[in-house]
Amino acid sequence: MVDLDLNSLLRSNIRELVPYSSAREEYSGNDAILMDANENPFNEPYNRYPDPLQRKLKEKISGLFHTKPSNLFLGNGSDEAIDLLFRAFCIPGKDNVITLDPSYGMYEVCARINDIEIRKVLLTETFDIDPGGIFSAVDENTKLIFLCSPNNPTSNLLDYNKIVQILNSFKGIVVVDEAYIDFSCSKGLIPLLEVYTGLVLLRTFSKAWGLAGIRVGMAIASPAVIEVLNKIKYPYNVNILSQELALKFIDDTSTRDQWVSTILESRNQMEDELKMIDFVQKVYPSDANFLLVKVNDPVKLYNYLKDNKLIVRDRSRVSLCAGCLRITIGTETENRKLLKLIKGFKD
Ligand SMILES: *Cc1c(COP(=O)(O)O)cnc(C)c1O
């Protein structure tokens, strides 16, 4: 067990905060007349505030992940958890966080919004973690390290042993964003939560589950960290409609699995076809539902595709990704359209 001194890591204003206590937290039964929350008595069931702690949904999700509900925080996308971690642990103008470069853009945006210094540590040539680089960037004001595995936009799983190496020596919170884990051959790091109380995993319904529109994401961590996030979140942060839809879809893991295997099959096929095109320099090996593709003239290809009403992501100005476009795998028809357009492109 690598235990974290959570209290000394927390910002003092958060440690001492008396959280807002909502009506549905003070009474959460369902057999009483509710005259406590100034709701309109008409228009059932939408007149009622949602369960602030999403108990039913957490019960289901914890079964899926073999965790306890007390290990789960649910938010308005996993982006909410990212922002809350900054607000709980980082003192504006003083503390710093470490991110990989390149990686998901939200870590940096959240850092800047919260006025927290960001220290970017370049990935290696093979897009893996450089633990030495991370350790030399850490100082006594470093509170969070953000890792993302599989990483966006590089599409690869990070090396397990290097993640463990960081967990073993860093005295703050290590966040591992596993948004794309269902597309990879890894089951993710949930088993490590038993060992590292400073580990926070991010998962989402936005990718493999096909539910980006309902905005439900989660943090999985030790109960002590989850309590902190619950204490500072907006009381009713996941609305009734999203909770209900997530509950409904979560029962159908076989459809999710079918989507994932279809997407993986298409991705492998797309990879093979792209590699045969002469102006494609490299298709990076992917553990996710997208491909990072290096081409001779990315901006020209991007604009050509856009003119043909097909939008990919230009990542060519991102560190280590010169020449690269990021292509999300679509339906079979969409993938065929993309390949047909690319084959008709003259660079
Ligand atoms: C898409 C994505 C997410 C998902 O964020 P939500 O707010 O849950 O939709 C999280 N992390 C990474 C790295 C992503 O690419």
C-alpha cells in the first residue's frame, strides 16, 4: 500500500470547506411527500431534482468495474473531474501540474483557467513516457501528474511499468485518463487502486459506449479522493435524463462490445489501406478508435477533405506530430468515403 497524505495535499480552503447540503442529500428516501426543495409539484418526474450522488447508476457501474460505489465519482463528462482535481489540489499562482506532450488538450486548458503552471514533458520518439523527464520536472509544488493511456492524439497505450514507476515515487495525485481503454488490449489500471491511494482513473461514456451527447464521465479512485470531489462538485451535476439513459445503456454491454469490435476491425482495415497510399508516410500503431497518420502535406489534405465535407483533426502543429492528421474511425460507409477521397487526392 502506497498511502498518500491527502489532507496535506489538499488546498486548505477545500479541507476546511463546509459543503452545500442539498435537500436530496439530507433526505434521500423515496416514500415521503417532498415539500423541502421548492420544486413544482406538477410535471412528474422532471419536476424533481436528480439524485446528487447518482446512487443507482453508481451501483450498476461498480458492478461493471468490480469496484465499490464509494470508489466512483460521476460528472458532466470526465472533463468535470479534471477541473475538480485542479480546484481541490492546486493553489492558483503557486502550484504546478505535469502533463505529457503531446496529450489531451483539456488538462492544459483547465490548468490555465485555474491559473496553475503547467509543465509539459515530451514523450519519447515512440510516444512513451520519459520517467526521468517527469521526475526532473517535479518539485515541492507539483500536485498532479496527468497521464493518458491510450494517449490522445498519439493513440498508443503507455508502458505499464513506467506508470508504476511514477506511482511509486510521486507524492501527489497521478491521474490516468483511460477514455479509450475499451479499444485497447489492456483492462486498465483499476486493480492498482488497491495499492495506490493517490491514483485517479478517468473513464467516460463518451467513446466506447457511444454516449458523448449525454455527458457522463467518471473518476475512479480511493474513497477519500472521491469524497473530496463530491464535496466540491455542483450538487446536481448529472441531470435526470443523463442518469436514466446511462442506466438503460449500461445493461447492454453486448451492443457496446459489438460496436468496439466493428470499430477495431474497420480501424485495422483502414490502417492497411492508408499504408498503401504513396503520400502517407506513416500510420502509427493504434490502441484506440482513431488513427494518427503522417502525410506529406497535412494542411492541404485537411482542406481538401473539408472542401469535400469530411472533417478530420489537424494535429500537425502538435509536438512530435508534424505532418499528422488524426482520423476517427466511422461507419463502414464513412470509412469508405474517406478512403475514396484520400485516394483521389493529389499532393
Ligand atoms: C474524449 C476524451 C475524453 C472524454 O471526455 P468527456 O468529458 O467524458 O466526454 C477524456 N479524455 C480524453 C483523453 C479524451 O480524448
